Amino acid sequence: MDLNSLYSKLYTHFGPRGWWPGDSSYEHFIGCILAQNTRWDRVVPVIQRMKKKDILAPEKYLQLEHDDLAEILKGSGTYKRKAEYLRTAGAYMLSQGWNGTPGSVTTETQILRDELLKLKGIGPETCDCILLYVLGRPVFVVDAYTIRILSRHGFCTKKAEYEEIQELFHSGLTIEVELFKEYHALMVECAKQFCKPEPRCTDCPLREGNNNP
Ligand code: SF4
């Protein structure tokens, strides 16, 4: 099985995931940051709260004091720190001319990546979520679920570095934004339903011999 057939098996089983959830790039951006180490169902009410207050765009929430923004983020894990991350990353995005559309930022992807990674609270996974799902750049998002599935299928070791795994996808697939978006979402779904810490291989679409292409 190569990375293309792995994708086909997942897509055939789960169908399109339509990621990233949310109605606008502003929601995607906030979601990428708030989802760090936090279940998605705890992030959704916070985004709804921000939507109600009409402060999804960075130029709006940046007008709030840190403590006031933190109060609104309560429920999304380490909310005080996340308020800081959201403010720093939001200010950076504005400095790049971001207006909520991918086309509004023209800086080269590698430069954006290098600069985002220098910001407090932005690690590789969050950075690449922003690049892929918010700015539409063809950068594969690697997470713990991806590492678990790939290592169990012999693509890498459990201790493989983030960039090493990312390179597997970049060199093994057609470089395509929509494919990368869907692929990451499918990996998450597979890990949640089947490839848990204790794997449920019997019904998993990635099990050798299950009814897939
Ligand atoms: S649950 Fe089993 S078959 Fe499915 S991805 Fe994990 S190790 Fe592979």
C-alpha cells in the first residue's frame, strides 16, 4: 500500500470530510489555534460566542484587551495563553494583508511558514493548518494521528520527525491543496474511529483484505 492507495481506501470508506469546519476563513483561523490540545466540541461554542459578538476578524478582536479576549475564550483549554497566541498570530496575518481570503496574502509559502513558526504558540501542526486551511497553500498537516497510522503501516517509525513525515506526503502525492485538506481530515477520522491507542483493525478500511480498492 502506498500513500495514494491509502487515501483511496479512506476516501471510499468515509467519503469527503469537508474540512476545515466553519463558515469562513476567520473561523478556520481561530479554530486552528484554539484546537491545540483541546477537543473540537469545546472549541465550537467559543467560535459561536465570537461570531455572536462579531469579533471573528483579527482587526476586531485585536481591539479587545487581553483579559477580555481570554474571558471569551474560556472553555477552550489554556484560554489565557490562547488569547495571546490568537492576538500575536492575528496581528501577523494582518501585517501580511490578510482580509479573510486566501488570495489576500501573496508572501511566498516558505517565508510565511518560517515566520509563523517564530510566533509564540505556533508549532508546525498549527502553522501548517493555517497555511493549508486558511491560506490555501499546498502544505501537508501532520499530527499524532497521522504518525500513529503511518507507523503502524510501516511508512515511518513512531519517533519520526514532523518534517520527515511531511516530506513523505509531499514527495508521494500530487501537490494539491484540496487533496491535502481531505487527506488530513480522513486520517483524523480513521484514527478516531479505528486506529485508536488500542487499534480496531477488524473493521478498519486500511486493514489488508477489507473491501476497498
Ligand atoms: S486500525 Fe489497524 S488497520 Fe486501521 S489504520 Fe490502525 S493499524 Fe491500520
